[in-house]
Amino acid sequence: MELVLLVGTKDYQKVREILLRDDAVSRASIIFKEAKSYGKEGFYAYISGLEEQCKRALELIINKNTGEVIAKEVIGKEKEDLINKMKEEENRANEGFGSILG
């Protein structure tokens, strides 16, 4: 399962710590990208893992005391476009690294 979250700049460090500190979520593949390069403010968190890990990540972004959501789930076409762009960037980076090693 794949999940994309949009995190505001002021909450980025908090969300990063929450996701990476959780035992289940931290076992998923988590990539943080600055959203500016995709035309938004803040940061994207791309999580690829088991369904349970992604559901847990969604639970963690809700402040238990206030009920405030500290990161927004990206859905639909925007989500698919972002995932495709991130994978393309990763593939280009891997190809570049491969040419360095020859």
C-alpha cells in the first residue's frame, strides 16, 4: 500500500519524529520530499508498506489531545501523479549512480 501525506513546514519535524519513532510505521519505506519542487508549500511524506503500517501512520497524524490533523492525506490523481514523479526521480538517480560506478 502507498500513502502520501502533505505536511506543513511548522509540523514537519514533529510528523517526521512521530512516524519514524513508531515501531510499525518505521518499518515501512518512508521518503520525505520538499513540496516546493512539486508546486506546494511544506513537505511530502511518501510511505510504502503494509496496509497496517499505512493505517497506523494515518492514526498517528491526528493529535490525540485536540483531534487536530497535523498532516493531510493526498488522494486521487494528485497522489498518483506525485508517486509517479517520485519514482521517476528515484530511477533517474539510480541510473546516474550506476553510470558513475560503470
